[in-house]
Amino acid sequence: MGAATYQEIKEWYIRGLERIELNNEVIRFMVVECDDFSGEDYPVYIKDEKELEERMRNGIKKHEVYDLNLDMDEQLNQRRCWSVPK
């Protein structure tokens, strides 16, 4: 219960890549959000910068943002990943 582990986030990241490859889904970002009620983290897959911008304003606490077009290990090895385009 609580914050997602490194392994959980890696599995979510890989799941996003698999959805792109196997299902031809358009996914660019993975946002790790926190449920205020349970305290559990969960992934949200985002298709583009516009959708990310909208999602960032929804009031739900964000812990991390991953860009699925960038190197996975480099992002996972950061203390807190925040790959939000400027």
C-alpha cells in the first residue's frame, strides 16, 4: 500500500510500451498518480502533449511523469522522473 515501487513502475512502463507495440495504441506519456482515498499509486497513459497538459490540471496528485519515447532506464534511475516537455 502506498507509493509505487521501482519494480511496479517499471512493469507499468513496459505495459505502456507493449500497448504501443501490440495494439498500435498512441501513447507518449505515463503519469504516476496517487489515489487520495486509498493512497495507492497507479499509471495513466497519455497520448500526446495536449492531453498531458490537460491531465496535469485535473487536481489529482502526480508523483512522476515518464516519456515513453525516451530511455526507460535513464528515467527509472532518477529519484523522481518528471519528463514533461517545456
